[in-house]
Amino acid sequence: MITITDEDMYQLVGMDALVYTRFYRWGLETFTFAFVVGMLILLPTNYFGASMSTGLDRLSLSNIDNNAPALWAHFVVAHLVFVFATWRLHLLYNMVTHQSILSTRPSASTFFIDASSMNSAMLLCACCLHAEQRTCGLMLEFHRIVQG
């Protein structure tokens, strides 16, 4: 198996490729977590439901009667998966912001604009650091549109 650190990937291929692969990793981790929780909690809950359906219906939510306490398992698992996915997405967001702040590559073409900290001085600094003049014009136009 070939492994590469985030720092090495960032230096070799840039921020866009790093975020792209990290997003795929986030999806893989999130859906693996949802699969494991579903198999350990929901599948047995549905299988032993009160309805005793036949076939694949026995493994689904339709095997649980209305107003049965087992419905809470689905509610709790849905919220658990949501909290896990949001937490992992927050960690991904922190990685991207950390990498973009520490970026020393003058040829980086990815701009990270945080709406809560956007002002004219930051945009002008970003434009001065970037090599292409047309990008600076686009940034100033974006700032004008956002400011209204």
C-alpha cells in the first residue's frame, strides 16, 4: 500500500488535490461508520421487530410496528451518524484553513475566503501575494458584489 502524508501531497500537487482526496477520505470514513452502526444496531432491531415480515422486509424499518419503542433506535442512529459526519467535516474544514494560512507556495491558485473575516485589506493582501493580475481584479469584483 502506498501512503503519503498530507504535507507531502500538498507540496507535490497542491491544495486542490489535497482537499479532493481528503473529501473522499471523509466520505469513506462517514459511510463506513454509518454501515457499522447500522449493522450492529439497526439490523438486529429490525430483524427482531414485532411485525415478523418475510424476505428482505424483515430487515427494514417496515418490520417495526408504529409507536414501538424500537423506533427510537432509528432516531438515535440517525442523529449519531449526523453528529459524526459533522464532526469529521469540521476537522476537514480546520485542516483546509490551517493549510491555506500556512501556505508558502507563491503559485497556489486556490483562494480560501472566509466571509466572517473578509475585508478590503485582506483582499488586497491576497491580490498582492498572487502572481496574476486578473485574479486580483476578480477578487476585487467579488468583494464589491459581496459588500453590495
